[in-house]
Amino acid sequence: MQTMKFFDALSGAEYVQINGEIFQTEYLRLPDEHTVPDDILLEAKAGETELSFTQDDFTNAQYIGEGLYRLKSGIQLRFLASTTVH
């Protein structure tokens, strides 16, 4: 994982595209030296669907290209700011 690029993208995310579907970011936390694998870093919502991701979910995320990452679970996500959502 390109850690700095990944967390830079995470830091400005108002939305996140998860497996092609757009979710609004409800909660976002950047990891620090006190972050443990079970800490929630991202909660996102689309309609009635709510998803959360922990530090462990993001460990070893692979950069695919064009801002797209694949988590070890196989989920693909892209962090978006409101100016990139059309």
C-alpha cells in the first residue's frame, strides 16, 4: 500500500465509492500512533446501508490506479471530495 497517498485520499473524503456505489462519509478518523487494528477509521452511508471499516480493513490495501484501492477483503474503494462527484 502506498500509505501516504492512501491516507491523504482518506483525509479529504466527503464521499467514498465502494464497489461502484457512492456512499456519504459519516465518520472519518486518520490513524495515528495510538491506532489499533480494531479502531474504526471510516463509517459511510448510502440510503439504509451503513458500512464501517477498521484500521485492519485498510492494512495492506493495494493501489489499483486512478485513485482506486482494493482492500484485503476484495472490496474496491475510491475516496471522493464533493467537487469530484457529478
